[in-house]
Amino acid sequence: MDKKQRFSGLTLLTGSEHNYPASPDEAKLEAFDNIYRDRDYVITFDCPEYTSLCPVTNQPDFGHITIRYIPDQKCIESKSLKLFLFSFRNHNTFHEESVNAILDAVVKACAPRRAEVIGSFRPRGGIAIEVKATYGGKIDE
């Protein structure tokens, strides 16, 4: 497969994207062909600057999102992931919901063999919350 054909579906990476999605529903998570689909390997995205809004108080919540997955046919393109996570910035959601929504989007975009999303959220009211959602089984290392 030639380079132009392989990357033809990546619209966000090839342009200077300045139109940030207002919500996760508007965001587009893109993927590219995995040329090493004959083996298992783990891809980790470390996203320490995640923000969203509390659905009750509308106050900002801050967290650290870690996405780990074993790709199959496709891999997540990182700029589209950045824009997707950025779309939560003005979105009202509970921590548990956002972690599961991120996992659902990853699974929909690339159909990995296995995936996990971990959200470690900063304390508010003296309580920190950690949420872990998995797809296809645990990822061991």
C-alpha cells in the first residue's frame, strides 16, 4: 500500500486544525492501518491534562487519562485523540462516564484486540477518584 493511500483517511493530521470540537459527540477520532497486525504490541497514550465539567456544579474537573491498547487492523492517530480529549473541556460528565465514553470511542475507531482507559482525577471535596474501564480483557506487561 502506498503512503498516499495509507494515510488518505487522516484529515486532522494533514491540516492545520483550529476548529476545536465543542463536545465529544462532535469530535472525530481517526485511525490508520496497522502494518504490524501480525503481532501483539501495546500502545500507550499518556494524557495528564484532561479536563471536563461536573454535570451538577458545572465546576471544572482535572484528571490524568491513560489509554493502553493492543491494536488489530488500525491504530489511533494521536492528533485526533488530542482533539477528542480536548472536546471534554466544556462537556458536563461524571468521571465514570467520561472514562467509559473514551473507551467506547477508541473501540469504535480502531477495534483493538484489547484496550483499557484509566482516569485518575484530582481531589475535589477531599476525594480523588480513579476509574478503569477495559475491553477484550486485561492487558498484561
